[in-house]
Amino acid sequence: MKCPVCRDDETKVVDSRIAEENTAIRRRRQCLSCAHRFTTFERVDHAPLTVLKSDGRIQPFDRQKLVSGLSAATKGRDVAPVVLEQIAGSVEDALRLQGSEVTSANIGIVVLEELRTVDEVAYLRFASVYKDFDAAADFHRELELMQKADPASV
């Protein structure tokens, strides 16, 4: 690490602490040449996440688009915006475990898994768009699948 004052390479770490809710390490450093102290942060550098759409196009992953979809599914429901951000974070983390390129179908599956535990109505709303429901029977079939997966729900 170069000193920001004298540009010398020789620095030592004086103090290290966890920062930003366990997502970074804050380090206090001191230049061995000029004794200047400065702070650095160490974070995970994520590779860009890309989405392979069903029509073959590739787009960068857009977290805000995900949050907007979650907002639409939970509109009028008792789901706080902070919960939507947490879901988006969980979905993004799960997708990154699959690699740097994911399919839009995988995104939908992961979102449905997250929504199922938060709000069943929002789950059905999202499923109706994701699975392209076109009849009331589609909702009925999805409700039956939910009951089989978790008999205590619905």
C-alpha cells in the first residue's frame, strides 16, 4: 500500500477492525518513511453479475429492477421496504453462488423461494407474472403446490 503523502510503498498496519456490518475490514496504516497515518478499507470485489434472458440477450444484473418487481408483488401488503432490500440481497447472494452469469429463470426461482417465507399473497402475485398465469386454474394449481410444500400454510 502506497503512502498518500510521500508515495512510499513501506507501510505497516497499526490497527484492524471489522467495518460496515461485517462486510469490510478497516485498517489504520502508518508510513514507515514519513510516519503519516491513513485509513484503508478491504472489501470483497464482486465480479459483475450478468443475466441470460430467455430470448438469448445478456444484460447486467439490475438490483433495482429486482426491488421494483418485489415492490409490485407486495403492493398493499404489510411488507416493509427494508424487507424487500433484504430479499434482494439474499437473492443476489444466492445468484453469485451460481456463477457470474445466471438465467432469468433462475432469478425467478430464487425470488419465489424468498417470497414464499415472507408473504404468500406476494408469492402468488410474483408467480402469476413469472409463470405467466392466464387462467384462474393456474392460481389454484399454484396454491395446491404451496400446500404440498408446506401443509401448515394457506
